[in-house]
Amino acid sequence: FRRAHTLTVLFILTCALGYVTLLEETPQDTAYNTKRGIVASILVFLCFGVTQAKDGPFSRPHPAYWRFWLCVSVVYELFLIFILFQTVQDGRQFMKYIDPNLGVPLPERDYGGNCLIYDPGNETDPFHNIWDKLDGFVPAHFFGWYLKTLMIRDWWMCMIISVMFEFLEYSLEHQLPNFSECWWDHWIMDVILCNGLGIYCGMKTLSWLSLKTYKWQGLWNIPTYKGKMKRIVFQFTPYSWVKFEWKPASSLRRWLAVCGIIFVFLLAELNTFYLKFVLWMPPEHYLVLLRLVFFVNVGGVAMREIYDFMDDPKFHKKLGQQAWLVAAITATEFLIVVKYDPYTLTLSLPFYITQCWILGIILVLTWTAWRFFIRDITLRYKEIRRQKQEHKYEKDKCLSNGDGHSSILDEQNGNKLRERKL
């Protein structure tokens, strides 16, 4: 039935598109016809994928919604591959086909400079530095980390990613001026206020979702209008709830998996800034916002598929399709950045930053070796030693007699009896 329904929808959509092209006179504008043909092809592919693609782990508000984003992932990955195989100049000019205002170099905004919280030299507005930093990206930081918390579902992982990204901004501000911020902008406005408040609200939402009773009833079986409206609203909540318990220190496999998740997460965050830089897109452009909306939808599915694969590898024998696509998209975006501006990426880090990163990597590797190798060997040695002591104690107890005679005499008597029998 589903396949027949798909063919019917595709047939109707194809007929509608053909009918539109036959009614109107085809323009002689090659660029316009090319764009229109590409859009029509994408629509047909999305229509096919929404009805035929494999279902993911989420079913609310409807499985077709998540199949749609899976197909959008495929389209976006193909678009990135196309951009990757263009020259730098052609790739930047190709963005003009999407928006004529693109394709021109844009100056990067520097958030550093005067970092005085209270500027006594400005009598009109001594707090002008704070007001200058309060732009549209402040609520974007909050809502972004609120949604990221709903995806990751773990407080400590969110905080590590939040703090690590600020360290990355410190380390890479010599490459992108956009990363240059005041210290209080990094740690007070970003980490504590925006990110921290977003993570806190996200954890509260997760707590409410975990305590919610998931017992569904058909809409038409609910007698009251209030109950029907409540049921419609709850359609946009999860069908059931799975609490994420990453437990990174439980095994080397989970530790490496969690480190990989954090690495890909940070790389996707960095790609946001570097793609804007190499493709000449202003931060407030709608394509930047659409990319963030895209990652919010596909990232939640990818995180659930990764967790299911880690939690029960026997049942989930392979990683989910959305997780693979997100990893491929992140890698392709990074390749575009490397190809389009290798000079910026190869700017050497300051010496003190290099020292800090080397020290951090050494500490992580040392802890990994101690936790999963040295500590396990030590615990195994102590356990073997304890078992040997217990075995020796039980052996001595079994050899001793109840009347106090020495076990040596019993052994000698036994040897004499064996000699007589021989």
C-alpha cells in the first residue's frame, strides 16, 4: 500500500510539473531554467524519500517528518560535493545563483578591542561595551544550547563542549577575527549566561520528559475538546523516553566513542564560522540560519542512533543512516574549508597556545592509559593476589586436623600405608 501510494504521489507531482511547463512558454534564460529544473528534481526526490526512506528512531510528530530531513541530508551532502569539486572562484560565484547578494568578500566583525566593562572615558554611556555585544547572537546562543542539550541529554558533555569551544576560539582568533572576544564575553556572557542558562533549561525539560507518563490514546476516543487539544499538543512530544547514560569511563570503547562525538560536535561548530568565511556569507544570512535548523533536526536523530548503537550493539548491529550522513556532511564541510582557504588554516598557532594544547593532549592520553590499562592491570594483579591468599588459607584449613595433630604426621602415615599395599 505504501509503495502504491508513493507511485501515485510521484505520478501526480510529475504530471503537475509537466502541466505547468506545457502551459507556460519556456523562458530563454538558461540560468533560470537550470535553477527551476534543479528545484523540481529535488522536490521529486524529497517526495519519493519521504514515503519510501527507512524510518528512524523517532516517530513524533510523524515518521515522515524525520524521513524528510534524512532526504534533505542527502541533498545537502550532494550540494557540498558539488561545491567541493569547483574552483574557489567558481564556488563563491555559484552562491550568486542562490542569492545575488552573495559572492562578494565581507569584512569580519571583531568582538574584541576595548574590553572594559565600565568605560569611564565615555560619559554618555559607560557600559557601551556591554550593549555592543548584546546582538542577535545572544538569544541564538541560548536557544542553540537549549536544543543541543535536548540532543545530547547529558549535563557534563554539554558543559565540556561549551568550554572546549571557547578554548578553540581563543586558539583560533589569529585565523578568524570573529573569534576575538573579550574575556568576559567568553566566560560570563557565553559560558555562564547564554550557554549555561540554555543547558540548565534543557536539563529541566529533559527531567520533565523523563517523569512524564507516556500513555497514548486516540484523538477521537477523547471525549472533551480540552483533552483533544492537549492530545494534539502532545503529538509534538516524544512517543516514549530514553534516558541517555553515556558512562564514558565504563570501558575504553565507550570512552573513545564519547571523545569522537565531542570531536565531531566541535568540528561542526567550527565549520559554521569557517564556511561563512570561505564562501563569503554574512553571519545574519538566511542560509546560515537554515544550516543551523538543519543540524538541529538531523543531529537529534544522529545522537539517538549513536547512543542505541553504543548501548546495545547486539541489537543495533550497525550505525544508523542519519548518523553516517551527519559524519559525512561534517567531513565534507571541513574539506571545503581546507580547499577554499588553506592559507588561513595553516597559519601557525602561537607558541603558548601550542604548549597548552600539547599539555592537554598529554593529560588526556595519560588519564586514558591509567584508567583503561594501568589501573586495570593493577586491579587484576590485586585480585589474583587476593585469590591466591584465600586459596592458600583454605588449603591450610583443610589440611589441619580437628584434634590438633599436625598435617605432616597424617601425610607420613598415608605414605606408609601406600608402601605396605605395594
